[in-house]
Amino acid sequence: MKKAELSALMDSLGIAPSKKLGQNFLIDDNFLDSIIRIADVKPDDKVIEVGPGFGALTERLLKTGASVAAIEFDRKLAAWLRLTYANRGLCLIEGDACKIDVAGIYGADTPFRLISNLPYSAGTVIVANMLALKTPPSEMFIMLQKEVGMRFAAKEDTDEYGALTVRIQAMYQVELVKMAPPQMFYPRPEVDSCILRLTLRKDALGREHFRNLTRLVRASFAHRRKKMLKQAASMFDMDQVRSAMVSLGIDPDIRAEKVTVKQFIRMAEMLGGEK
């Protein structure tokens, strides 16, 4: 759908893009086609799309033959989607993707893929929630603000590297697929966007170790200028933390941003529960 067509449709429905909801609709047909091609969606895939908007990506996902469940928060958009995609096989869920029980859509143990142009306002929360699922997505093929995407893909000892970086990379291999300039959207955002492919690691942490990792990194990155040992000791026994660091060859005086994802993973596996 071209910009003029989309603008006319929105006017006819009395809909205006919401900055609060982070609504920036992808309107470049070639770019949309490339998403489906690169994502390599198969007929037997089970896909969740968050923020379908006017269905530009939804339409293409349905044409692959995949099962598609779309979560839309905007009441007017949900009504339009319900009418437009009636009898097309779309499972439309109206509500807040940050609060919906995503695991219940296909079943708690059923593998699924998240393929979405995520709302700018909620993308980080949505991805973080996916990490906590009993069965996380087998793959996330997502559009995000470039700044957020860089945090997901960051390396240690950089400004972008933080607690969320470690949590994501402990579970997923992160690949920056391509950039999306502002002119591909309506309305144009003030920032660049990017597409990331997050592929679930075969050696992804189990639930208990992931909970340990989450507690560890949140404490360790709470104050970036402070030493990691003292901060981690707010959540775990200090002697246990020190012992784990020494056994892994980590200087106890180090700051968290210099510790690699692999080192954080090993520490999470070595540490017990909360003190």
C-alpha cells in the first residue's frame, strides 16, 4: 500500500498514527517482499506478528500458507483487520502484547516464530517477555529502532552492551540483517530502523540458569561505573561470586561491561539461588 492510499484509508476510518503506541507503518512493497523472502517462511510455520497495523506484512505472511496469529492493541485497527481478514485464516487477538499470554496462542510447548515490525514503544519489552517463556520463539525476525537493535547485537566493552544484551545473546544468536531508512515508513520516524534475526541457540540456558543469569546481570549492570563483584553480591553470596569469577579468570575488580556473554553464562551456571 502506497503512502497516498494508506493516508486516504486512515482518513476514511478516522485513524491517526499514534506516537504513544509507536505506530510507523511499513509501506515499501519491495522491502516487505524481502522480509518474507529472507525470513524464508514455510507453510507449516506457526507465526506470531505483533502490531500488524494495516496488514502489509500480515497479507504476505498469510500467502505463504503459514499459521498466523496477529496481536493488535489499537481498537480501530483491530476492527478493520477483523473485517478485512475474515475467513482468511488469520487469528486476530486484540490486546496489549506486553500483557497477553503469548505462550497460550499455539500451546506452551509448541515452537513458533515471531515475525514483526515491532512497535517502537514496546519492542524491547516484547522481546524481553519472549525470553522468559517456557518455550521461547525458535526464531525472532523483527524490525526495531536501530539504536535498540545495536543493543541487542552489542559486544562487550561498548556503550550499547548491557543486561538485556547478555540475556538475549545467552539464548539467541543475533544477526543484523539489513537497515530500514525512515522513508520506508508512514509516518516517517525520526530514527533509522533495522531488521534482526534472532535464532534460538541449541545450547540456550535452561529456565533455572536463565533466572540466575537475569538476576546476575541486572545486579551487575545496575551501576555501570561500579565494580561487578560488589553489585552482584547484592543478589548472590559475595564469596560465591568471587570464587566463580576467579575460577573463570575474571578479575574481581572488573566492571560488568567488560565481562563476555560466555563468562556471564558460566557464572550463572555456577551460582546457586538468591542469598
